[in-house]
Amino acid sequence: MSARSEETLAARISRTLADRIIAGEIEPGARLRQDHVAVEFGASHVPVREAFRRLEAQGLAVSEPRRGVRVAAFNLAEVKEVAEMRAALEVLALRHAARNLTPAVLAAADEATKAGDDSRDVRSWEEANRRFHRLILEPCGMPRLLAAIDDLHAASARFLFAAWRSDWEARTDHDHRAILAALRKGDIETACATLARHVQWIGHRPVPAAGGRQRDAFAIVG
């Protein structure tokens, strides 16, 4: 296998495993077995090791001496960190995007909000929520900033799925509507302040844990 094909395979393996980790299909603390992954993808250990390094760089996996590579756990401090980073970066993007937001873009964002309100499971809500944020931020025209925000949304999704994989609580997103109303009026300061508050609100609920116990789960729900 050429170096280029190994690089492509490593990217595919890391992307697939990242999707599973974010969706909660692989639990925090679970071991990622190099031999099992190699068999699943028909790969040698070289691209699998590279895929694991990519997951570590994303904060989704950790390598521990004598314990191998495991899915990274997270705590409330990490959830708060991601929320604060999202607030700072999304406000920056919105300030640059505001002058380029057209009525069509705002209408599409409104439709994304309605889709979120109508969602009956956490995955469809998360997709609609992410679509709303992407629509109002993408016109900033700053690809590096948007890539960083995308990474933070992936982290937010992981926290969300860990807390609300079942028993999703349907909600009406008043903040999205307030942001859109402010943008339509040209009130960028109110839109930015509402967005910052919105993405820093953290939900909490107890979820089942091993041994019949419960653990506290925290998630960004904006």
C-alpha cells in the first residue's frame, strides 16, 4: 500500500471512529483495540495507529501506558470550556457575517429552527441546531474560524449525545428566534449577546451508568 493510500485510509478510519465516539456508540473509557480496528477496515496497523493519533489530536482518545488507547472521558470543566470557546468564536464570526446575511439566509435559518422544534430525537435536533448556527455564521467568509467552530460543535454533539441518547425532551428555541429578530432589525449587539448567552447554557441530567448506578451528565444545548 502506498503512503498516499495509507494516509487516505487513516483519515477514513479516524473519521468513522470519531463519528461513533461523538454519537456515543463507543463509551468514554472504552478501549480502542488496534487489531480489531485493523480487521474491520482491512488495514495494516500503520494507518490504524495514524488514525488513533488523529483521534488523540481531536481530544477524542487518550493513549495510556500499558493500557493502550481509550476513548477520552470528559467532565463539567471541559463542557464549560467548549461552551466559552464557542461563545467567543461564534460571536466573532457573527460580527463579520452580519453584513452579508440576506433575507434568504435568515429564512433558511428560521426553517432550521422550526425543524429543531419539531425534532423527536436528539440526533435530528442536533443536526437542525448545527444547521442554524452554520447558516448565520458561514457568511463571515473566514474558513479557519469556521473550521474551529465546526470542531467545537462536534465536541458539543458528543456531550449532548452522552446525556440525551434517549428520552429526548422536545423544546422551543426562543433564543434562535430572538437572534433572528435582532439580525433582521440590524441590531448586531443584541444578536451577539443573545448568541453568547445561548451557547453557554449547559443542561444537566442523571443518566444510567454501569452497575445500575447513575451519573451526572452535562451538555451544551444551544
